[in-house]
Amino acid sequence: MPLLEVKVPPMGESINSGVLAQWHVADGDVVRKDQPLFELETDKITSEGTAEAAGRISLKAAAGEEVKIGQVVALLNTDDTAAAAPSPAAPGDRQTRRKLSPLRQRIAERLVSAQHEAAMLTTFNEVDMSAVIGLRARYQEDFVKKNGVKLGFMSFFVKATVSALKQVPAVNAQIDGDSVVENHYYDLGVAVSTEKGLLVPVIRDCDRLGMAEIEKAIATAAQKARESKIALADLEGGVFTITNGGIFGSMLSTPIINPPQSAILGLHAITERPVAVNGQVVIRPMMYLALSYDHRLVDGREAVTFLVKIKQAVEDPLRLMLNV
């Protein structure tokens, strides 16, 4: 009887073990080739294990168990591919109890550490989204036809952030012991909400990417994060993070810095509000911006200037095209 071992896959040099968070199949199920079998959670990433061949599976590790890289967690009988009976359903309870996942624990540790170790302060501004909304409405159809992806808001903010980082380089730096490390590249993290928690995949060399390339890179990274297919390398090396609570309806927040970065930009919901323009009250689509920064490295003047530069670029998108 040919048995194929299902092993915990390698996930990077610094990861030796993880928690088998859940099985996507039951003991005795027939599975197909490349079918997702289980989720493995570490303190850095969540990854999926898939079937290398079709067959009937026999589980050798339980959900919630800590397993090592390379450990055999199941066996596949590749001769047995008959249909399997459906698994019976678990009755509902008033409460359930489970351990925090390693990823959730790691997120909690990093958030608390960021608040304890950095002199964190937040400055706010608001941006009129009329120009960007008008530009998207005017060119969206042609943009999609040419590039196969929609022109979203995030690419404008990525480009605006790159421009602001170039003009206020103190924000593109970090503290390492008693030294200041200045970054001369623009790898930006874009926060993605998943069922397991918030992940921040990094979009590389944003200064060299066009709007379509940025949109495609964000879409690909978000899909990988939500499907638990993101690699550790995809999360490392960012110099600055953008997080968008507006997609969930957040009006205003104070985002927490993603160490060892020195600042993070929070975007919020776009709402129509009365504003004064040239001495008249008009209704405009407005968004609040929040910049949290490490005051040990970034002064208030630099933080405010940085946020103003983003506001100027988004309210006048031609600035991004003309690089002014």
C-alpha cells in the first residue's frame, strides 16, 4: 500500500516550529492533488500545507499541536481515492475557549513593545479627495482595459508617501541602538486584514513602480495574505507602513508604529463634509489622515511637514506626475 508522508513545509531559516492551527480535512477523507490540508501558524506568518497527490488521508497530529518543520503530520494512501462520507457536524456551545494563535500572540507583543519602546506621538490632517475621485472616474475604464486592474486610492497614497519621504528623509530612518539608520530606498508596507490578524506585506521599490504596478502588487500581496500563502520574506524590510481603517468605516484613529520603522500613516473613511473653500461653504469628500511617529527621531515640525506633503500631493495628483 503506497503511503505518502505529509510533512510540515520549510518556512524560512529562522522558523523551526509552529502550531498546526487547523485541519481543512478530516481523518479518512479523500483529498485531491494540491488541495489545502492544514494551516500552520508561527509567530511571524501563517502558511498552508497542500496535498502532493490524491488519496485517502490519515491524520497523525491534532489541531492545536506544536509541530516541527519536516515533521510528518499525516499519511496519504494514494491507492485509495474512493469517495469519503461527509464528517458529522460539532454541536454548538454558549462559549468556546482556545489558545491565542502564535501569530496573534506575536501581534500583541509587537504592539505593546512599540508603545513601550518608542516615544510615539500622532499628528492629524485632512485631505480633500475630490481630485483623486474625479481622476479615477474619468480614467478608470481605460485604466482597467489597459492594465487589467482597477485604479484604487491606495496607489495615490503610496506615490504621495514616496514623494513625502524624499522631501522629509527623517521619516525614512530608524533607531538602531545608539545609531540612526537612514534608508535610501522605498519599500512600503501595506497593512492587510486577515482572519488570523493584521499582516503587513511589503511592496518593494515603490519609487520605481507605476500606478498599475503598485495596484497589482498590492492586490497580489493581499490575496496571498488572506489565503495564508504569504512568505516571511514578503513581510520583511519595510521602511514605512500605510494602514487603511477607512475600509471598515473608521473615521479617525491613532495607528501604532510597526517597529523598527519610525512612522505609520493611517487612512480613514471618506465622508462628505462642509468645508470652507475661497470664503464659501461647500460639500467635499474629505478624509482624515493620521501620522503616528517616533518622537525620539522625528520632530513635530518634520512630522507635520510630512503629512502636509501627502495632503498636497493627493489634493493635486499632478504633483505626483510632475514630481513636484
